[in-house]
Amino acid sequence: MIYFHEFSGSILKFPEALVLKLIDCKAEGDPAPKITWIMPDNIFLTAPYYGSRINVHSNGTLEIRNVRPSDTAEFICMAQNDGGEAVMLVQMEVTDKLRRPIFNNPFNERVVTRVGRTAVLNCSADGQPMPEIIWTLPNRTRFSGTPGFKGSRYHLGTDGTFTVIHDRGNYVCRAKNDAGEAVLSVPVVIIAYPPRITNGPPPTVRGVAGVPVYLNCVANGIPTPEINWELPDRDTYNSKPHKSAFW
């Protein structure tokens, strides 16, 4: 009976730039089996075999030097002894050369939006293999959800774009693959904030008849908020922006 010590039969993907690739085919049996590799053109190479570009070592390992696209094919490892034979199939796929990620739009542009609206941050990148997109939020949280993910505050597009709501700050996009990574920083500016009263009158003000009462009201916001006073008789008084006093 023959069995493979380390079964590696599967679809194997390698970059074209790979100088050397070793594919193991270790089998055990009694007596010790003979290893033969059947090449895509139906050529039988029995271990040990040493050629100009392809070798089969005595332990059954197939060695391919200067891997190229034409090596994309099915390879068969056959182990034989007096008790029978066993076969392992390996599908090898040679991809393009590894390329570091590059951004399709590498310019570091500030994104300006208004409060309550969404901001779309571009991080479209290319590379081989296709890079993974990872966003780091202003609070340093890392976001690398599945493309197409939609949350209550964030949406990661299939092209690497990142949609945010409300949150301003510096967003960092990292595109990573086996060849390296590229980093792009995208600042987001919110040009409008809801008005906020920073210095207002106390809840209750006591006064003396005939003596003016000063009611202060200071508010911040972008754009500068307009302050309106509503009088007890429901009339309204429109004052200058940003800060107002009423007496």
C-alpha cells in the first residue's frame, strides 16, 4: 500500500517572476515507492532526473526553474511499488509578475463637505495580486470590511472608495498585496457645524421694575449662526450673528 506523506495536491498559484519553484511529492510504502512525474505534454520523468530547467529530485520533489506562463498546467505525481500505485494531481497556475500597489488617483486632495452629508473618499488601487484596501479612521480604528459593506456610519465600496457620515479628520488608506503597500492620506473637513450656545442666560433671572436686565447669548457654529430672541408676547427679535445681548 502506498500513501503520500505530505499531500500537496491542489491549485497552486505562483507569480511569473518566481525564479525557482519546488513541488513536493513524498510517498511511503513497502517497498519504498518509485516517484514519477507526468508532465503536461505526457512526458514521464522518473526520479532522479536532472534537465536544463526541470529536475526531479531523488525524494520526489519536482523543481521548476524560471517559472513562466506556459507552465500553467496539470502535473501528476505517480508513486509505484510492487503493491500498487498512487497518484497525486497538482494544478499549477502562473500569474502575472508581482506589482506593488499604486493608486489610480494618487493626489492627496482635501475632501470638503457640509454637515449631515456624506463624503466619498477615493482609494482606487491597482497591483498584482489585487491589493487589499484598509482604511484607518481618525480615531485610529482600522476598517477593512468586505467590499460592499454598508454600516450606519461607513460604507466600503467595491472599488476601494470609502463613504463617511459626520466624522471629520484624517483618513488613511493602505493598499497591500504580496509585493508591498502604498499609503494615501485623505483629510476630511466639515464646513458646517450645528449652532451651539456657549454662553447663555441663566434659567431664572430676577430684576427690579424700571431697571434693565442684561441677557447674554453667545453661540458658535459654521457658518456663523443667526440669533433670534422670542419675547413673552411671542414676538421675535433678530439680532446680529454670533453673539447678542437683550435687555
